[in-house]
Amino acid sequence: DNGSLTPVMILIDKAIPALYKKIYYAKYDDFMVKPFLSEEFLFRVFRNCRILLGSKFELKNGAVYDKNSLTLHINGTNIMLGKKEGLFLEILAKNAPHIVTIQELEWSIYKDEEVSSDRLRSLVRQLRAKLPFELIKTVRSIGYSIDG
């Protein structure tokens, strides 16, 4: 895990399906199989940098999360999020489609605060109540993810 500080993209020589699973579980941001067009390479590099540096995240069903205004834009409707709800969504968006562990989320959102086991679940419940569609996936006893 690179801690979401620097996007990592792997370039591999051959299409070896066994590598795909390893790359996915190693939480690399992207990978490409040679040969590929230079335009495709540049597109993926810029996409990975935008995920890191951008303030807006495109999610499924046309939803866009703006971390600066803590607003989720869905089909012309603006949904205001709380600071911790927004941070939770940002962390999942930056790591999509990978699973973010409960421990990673608790540390990133609550830092040095005392956290009961129900506190993060309560935050997720609040956020899900605001959303008109299922965006957040629960991976039982491990963490959460979104498709992005």
C-alpha cells in the first residue's frame, strides 16, 4: 500500500491473468499490458494524477463528489456532507476500486480520537441515508469500497 501519496502504475510485458489478481490485491493504482498506444498511456497517467491532485471525484451513476465544498452532485441535486462523511468518501474514491480497511479508515478519519467499533459503522449509516443509490460496499470484517 502506497498510502495514497503517489499513484503507482505497473507496465507488464505479457497478458498473464495470474498477475492481474496479484496487482489488484497489492493495491497498485493501475496497470497496462504491452503493447499499448502512447495516447492510452498518457490518458492513464493523467487520470491517476487527477485522482491524487484533483478536488472532484467522478463516481458511478454520474455522481461527482467535490471535496472542497463537501458536496455530492447527483443528477442536478446537491447533497451536503459532513466533514467526516466527506473524508470517508474521498478516501474510498482515491482508493477505488480497492478495499480500504476499517483500521485505515479509522486512522485517517479519527486520527488520535477514541473510536468505538460502532463509530465508523454509524458514519457509514449516516452517509448511506443521504445517498439515493448504493455506492458504498461493505466487505465484512475487512473494510469498505466503492466502484468509483
